[in-house]
Amino acid sequence: MTDQPSINIYRKKALVNFEGKDFLGQIGIDSRIFNTLNNGGISVGVISQQAIENGVSVLVDEKDAEAAVTLLSKEFKHEKNAGIVSNIYSIDNLCVLGFVSEQNTKILSELQRNKIFPLLLSQASSTGRVNIVVTDNQTEITQNIIETEIFGKPKVVHLALIGHGNVGSTLIEQILDSAYDILTRKRIDLKIIAISNSKKMVLNKSGFRSDWRQKINYSNTETNIQDIIHYAKDHNLENLVLVDNTASKDFVKNYTEFVDNGFDIVSSNKIFNTSSISDYRDFRNILAKNNKKYLYETNVGAGLPLIDTIKLLHLSGENITRIKGVFSGTLSYVFNQFSVRDEKFSSIVKEAMNKGFTEPDPREDLSGNDVARKLLILARELDLVNEFEDINIKNLVTEPLLPISKDEFLSRIEELDEVFQKTKDDQEPNHVLRYVGDLHGDLQKDKGELDVKLISVPANSALGQLKGSDSIFEIYTESYGENPIVIMGAGAGAKVTARGVFGDILRLSETK
Amino acid sequence: MTDQPSINIYRKKALVNFEGKDFLGQIGIDSRIFNTLNNGGISVGVISQQAIENGVSVLVDEKDAEAAVTLLSKEFKHEKNAGIVSNIYSIDNLCVLGFVSEQNTKILSELQRNKIFPLLLSQASSTGRVNIVVTDNQTEITQNIIETEIFGKPKVVHLALIGHGNVGSTLIEQILDSAYDILTRKRIDLKIIAISNSKKMVLNKSGFRSDWRQKINYSNTETNIQDIIHYAKDHNLENLVLVDNTASKDFVKNYTEFVDNGFDIVSSNKIFNTSSISDYRDFRNILAKNNKKYLYETNVGAGLPLIDTIKLLHLSGENITRIKGVFSGTLSYVFNQFSVRDEKFSSIVKEAMNKGFTEPDPREDLSGNDVARKLLILARELDLVNEFEDINIKNLVTEPLLPISKDEFLSRIEELDEVFQKTKDDQEPNHVLRYVGDLHGDLQKDKGELDVKLISVPANSALGQLKGSDSIFEIYTESYGENPIVIMGAGAGAKVTARGVFGDILRLSETK
């Protein structure tokens, strides 16, 4: 053997397992096994006592396995009857990978993360030599992982992207644009192996390229979650990340299955984090059990560094006393404009509609539910056990306009003008209207107070200074005192949301 | 054996290593080793062929080791002379730890991170059984790590804190306050095992408690970096983190040695990151080689989530086009006040001095060097190779006041008033003065433009709205367009800086 790193691969091997009680110190058992096999003309490879007193595994050529079991069963007939030897059997169709590396433990840890558990492993640190026995169909992925570590082959991260609407498609383009840079700078090879919408999907283990849109458009494959999971499994793909850029209530039900099958999750979809607190916590336990991560920085404030900041402050014992801000880009625009322009509320809403800032039915924005969901997600980061129903939401749509169709609503939207004009006129001088989320109360208790409401603030305050469709978040804590941490900027939009999702993917990739 | 997890520990063992060439398939070699030892009355334990063709290790009682080597040398005399068997020798003073766990790979990876490389390891995944052979003095730490994983024993993170001034002592109190919470919620046991100032230090592997201040005050132990490293080594402490809360130019020279000895580093000290770009990059390579992390979120903006945000945006391919802001809490206060109050510049500076906002010699703040250092650190996060000398710094101290003593400066500080009053008066209406750092230019090139300067901005702009001694950072990127990401809040102060350092410690602890 030379000092050059290389992997020796021996296929068509079998393990003969010899199980029994209290082998340690029983002089002669091991020798008898060996002699029996040698006398039978069977060549013996790696040998390992499984636990200090519980058995021996012997590696033989697959063709000799049956003979080995027969020979040993005969030799140890007496001990078998006496119950000292409990079982002698062989496992066929195995492969041995032998290599020398200083990265042994890293390799083993990578293998485990990818759900490869060698049947047998022997390692001697003095020489850095390791032998791993795996089932034959795991040979390729095992070899890949070993080569990645030994030869510094880039770490491949396989992404399954669900949803390719605004955010999803922007993310795909961003990933394709930056993939080469990330490969060279971080030795991380991001491969998009699945793209799916609610109807169709495409799979490609080599990773999609700039023609991904044609591929999905011309795909005839129906979307099937199971197929994505099996595809990853069948092709032994490692470092799996599910990326959910849908707003689907149904899709999040699959998260658990993905996690159980070795996927980490990155999501811009808020639905899961606003489900019942018991579902929320159960899923955290499943993640912990599987040693998987679930990142969702874009759930609130898109790419703004909000959730990670709050998480760290909270965990480091900083007493967060209040979180307040303008959480909705749409309603930011509406009230930033309405407050300073001499126009009807309905005109401003229509303007926002025409700019594509609102949902197709603007009542979805005006209902305050989206702001409420974001507020709930932040509250839960502080370990508060609030439910969605606990939130006091000021619905900006008046009662009569609630039960009607979208078209009727749009034709009667002027009915909103009177009440908002009055609210605007009733303000103190130099004040402006803002639609805010406000988490307050004694946040050391189980539940906090969650309000979603329209307020009037001084025009020269931080909230009052907000521009365009920006979001703003004020985080009040004990150490920061009266002046909160303020994080402000575009809190919505495909580009910045996609970039935030990308950030989560990179966070994940770096810890892999 | 029961199904209960437990660790079997066998001490006073020895490994007999039998090395040679091309053992694979040589029928009879293993048997001869066994028979020889058995016939000599030597009980044989774990056996493992080191690599598929390179040797055999046999575990024996330490007392039998010498006899085993003698017996085998005699038996294989012929092969030794022929060069087939290259070496037969024993390693004494070993310990075997045998256990059953589903966390095997995690355990092995933890061991490696703590620089424990088992001499021999055998593992069978079907049963989850593992035997690890380590040198006897590693028994305790190995057992600790295994128990941590098997029994969910908390992961102990050992902190060596350098510097216990304002930030350092606040951090110690914060850690002591939150330790129990973090232990129960995250299963992370933070132990402060070393506290040191420039003269004295104290060590305690069990972790310091609320009486830490007496301990360091009454310590007679001179500070010695080597002693800290040796202490950690001698007591086999795992998960080591060096926390530098000094501003020492000399201390940062020890970073490399700490990293080489298994420490991750968290630092509020800016010095290292503003050294020459070659030192900066060399150290990153050393970190990568040792698989260690270096976190310094508090280098800029104290606890504000600035560096992590910029890092992720940059890595995800977001084109950051400009970073601009008020980086100094001291100069924020000075110009926030001077801009709106009808008082002399020197009076405001003296007021800031009396509030403890400035360095003892306020020229250190007024020089702009601190702002420049922060700007340089941000620039380097964008992979720019700027040096400190590249920065255009507007020193606020006029030429004649530079070379004089601190006392003389303070007696002549009114000489600054005329120039600043003129600057203030020359502004357009409704404008205010701000001392800013500004990173701009074509940031896709090797170097950016770094300016530290006094500017006049509209009072109602984000910069103009700044209050108290807050910092503000505007991050302009391609996706965020004209409206930057704005991060604002207390960018200085012991409490928020300590909390930021604490955040870095937790970031590190969670990835361990």
C-alpha cells in the first residue's frame, strides 16, 4: 500500500455472525472458529468481536458463506444445544470499503446522517485505517461520502423544491446563479433534484439547470410526495433538504414524513408554525429525535434577520419585553400612503391592488390574519403557548362587506372610506396611521397579549417614518431599555424572500 | 446483558499489534495468532484486522502483554525474517469501553472533536454494540462523552473567559443567571472554567459560581496562557471555547495556539479582524484546518445582528452594493446632541465624557479609528481585501491638538468649536450632522471605497432620526433596491455587548 489515499472496495462478501453469551475470556472459542473455517478451506477476512462478550463476525467470500455456516454449526453443535452459542448465520450481498483517512469520524458521522449504518466497522487510529461493511446497494453512496471527505470532494446538498411560483422560481434562479461561487468558496455543491407544483413534478439527480422551466412545463409526471422520497432513497442521495415555497395547508402535513426520511426542511410557508401549539411542539420533538433542522426565517419579515435574532436573544436569557411593528408590506403601503395623501382609503387600496401588492381579494390582507400569523410565530419563539384564537385582530373590513363575493366587495369598497377617513381626521396633529402587530404583556408567563390593530403614531417616530412597503420590527428587551432594536426594510417581495430562503439553505448546508 | 444502556469498562488492558503485508486471504495467519496465544494461556479479547490486508490487533490483559509479544515473535520468527510480518509489539495502559447505543456515530464524532482518537474501535450496527480502546488517562472524558449521548447527559461546554472588565463581568453574570435555563431547555451545561485578566487568573474545572469575583481578586496565580491550555488538557475537558473580552493587541496573538489546541473562539475584541489581510486569511485557513469556529458578532454594532446578516446575504449571492451608517455610539450621541442643541461642540463632548460614553482621552473616539476598524471588518466579510491604510478617515481633532498630552487637549478643547459650529451653520435647512462609515464603490472588485466622514443629512431621514447613542446600519443590496435593510439600536454598552457575546457562545454550543 502506498500513502496515497484510496478506497479499496471488495464486493460479493458475506458476514458470518456467531452469537452467544459471555465470550470474553473464554480461551479457545475464537481459535476454534478460525480453525474450523481454515480447515474447510475458507479464507477469512475482517474479524471483529461485536461487543466485548457477545459474538464474533467473520468476513468471508459470498460463495463460501453457506459452507461456513454449516461448518461452524457442526463444530459448535454441542454449545448450541447447551445455549452458549445462540445463533450462527450469514448475511450475504455485502461490500467492504477499506480506506486510510484522518477524517474517519467525520466520515462515520456523515454516513450516519445519511442513514447508512455499516454492518461492521473496524478502525485503528494509529494508522487511520478503517474497514466498513455495508450492503452492496449502499456501496456507491458510501464511496461518495468517503471520497468527499478524503479528497475534499465538494459536499453535495440535494434540494427538493416544492412550489415554483414567484418566490420558488426566483430562488431557483438565485441558486443557479450562485452555485458555482458557493462550490468554489465553500465546497458546497447545491443540486436541485426535484421541482414540483401542485400538479406536476420533475426529478433529476444530477441537478436541474437553466432549462428547468421547460422541464417542468413539459413534464407528464404527476406530483407525488412518495415518489420524491423514494427517488432520493433509490439513488442514495445524501444531504437532503426539502424547500417549501408554497402557501399550501395540505403540503405541510408531509413535513413529518420528509423528516422521518432524512430531509431537513426550509420553508417560507407560514402554515405549520401557526397550527395548534401541540402540533407545533410535537413536530419539534420529531425534529430533535431525527436530528433534523427546520428553518423558516422568511416566515416573518422575509429576508430580514428577525427570527434568528429573537431566538438567540431569548436563549441567551435576554428578557424580551415587547415586539411591535408593521408586519405587512401591503398594509404598510396602504397606510403610509393614506396617511399623507389626500385621497380616499378605497382609492389607495385599489392602487395597491393595481401594483400587485395585495392578494387577488384584498380582504385577505385587510382581515389582519396574515399579520396575526406572523405575530403568533414570533410569540412562539419566546416559548409562549399562544394559539391563533388568542389574538385580538382588528379586521379592517366592516361587517357588511365580509360575507359577500370578491366582485361585490370590490364594487362596494367605497363603503370603507367613511370610517377610515374619520379615524384619520380624529388623530392628533402630526400623527399617521399604522397597522401593527404588538406582542406585549408579561412575557415570562405562559401566554402573552397579541394584538393586531390600527394605531395612530407621531409622524417623526420610527414607525411613523416608515416608507414604501417596508416592514419594521421593534424588539424591546431589558438590556436595550427604552430604545428597541429596530430592524427595517422590505419585508415582502419575491426577490428578498427567495434570498432569505437561500440564506436558510446555506445555514443548513454549512452545519452539514 | 440487559437492554438497559450501560457502559462496560475494562481497565489494565493492552493491545498486541501484529503488522505485516497482504494478510487478506492468507488462510491460517489469524488462527496461528490465536492458537499461539491460547496455547500460552493468554485470554484474548476484541480482535480486529486493522485494514483489510495490513494487520491484526488483539486485546489482552496488560499483565499478559509481554508474554504475548514474546510468544508471537517466536511463532512468526520465520515470517519476520522474510519481511512478511513487519512488526509485533504491544501498547500498554489501555482501557476498553463497551456500550450499546444508537448514537454511535454521534459519540465517535464527539470524541474526535475532543481530540480523542480511539486506538481501536469495533462496531456492529445490527446490535448497536461498540467497543472503544483508549489510553487509560482518557477513560473519564470518553465515559463522559458516551454518557452525554446515551443517557442524554447535558453537553458540557467549557468556557475560558479572558478579560472581566465591563463586558466580561457582565457576561459572567448573564451566563450564571441563565445557565440553569439553558441546561434544562437545551441540555447544554455552560461551565466557566477559567477567568483571567492581564495579571492574574483562576481555574476551576467544576465551573465558577457567583463568588467568582472574590476568587479572582484573591488569586495568586499569574496569568499564563499555557497554563490554561494545559489545565484543559490535563483535566480532559471537552467543548472548549475561548472568550476574549479584552481590547488587547497582544492577546490576539494567542488565538492560533488556542485553535491548535482544540478551542473555538468567541471575541468582542476587534484587533485580530483588523490586522493585515494576510494574517486575517491565514487564520481562517488555520480555523478550517482545525474545524474550529471564530465568532465575533459584537465586533460591529455590539448585539445587533449585523455580521451574521451580511455573511448570509453575501454567501447567498446577494449583491451588497453599499453599507453605511453611524457605527460609533459615542459619536452618535455627540452629533445627535450637537445637531439639535444650541451649545458648543466642546460642551457636548465634555458632557459625553462625564456620562462615561467616551474613552478616557476622547481623541480616541474623535480620531475615527474605531469607526474605521468596524468598517474594515464589514468590508472583509464581503471578501474585499482592503487594509486599514486604505480607509479615508476624517479625524475630527484638528492638527494642532493632535500631538499634545491628554490634559492639554482637554484644556484646549474649545479650539474645536469654531470649525464644528461653521460646519453646522453651513448646512441646508432641516439638516443634521452625522459621523458615518461608508463602504461603497464597485464591491465586485478586490477592494471597496472605505470612507469615515462627517456628513449633513435631512433631519427626517433614517440617519437623521437617530436618537440617544444608538447605532444605525443601512445595508444596500441589489434585491432590496433603494430602500436598504436598516438595523438600529444600542450599538455599544456592556449589557448589550455581553448579550451579543453570549449569543455567539450559544450559536457555537448548538453546533457542537
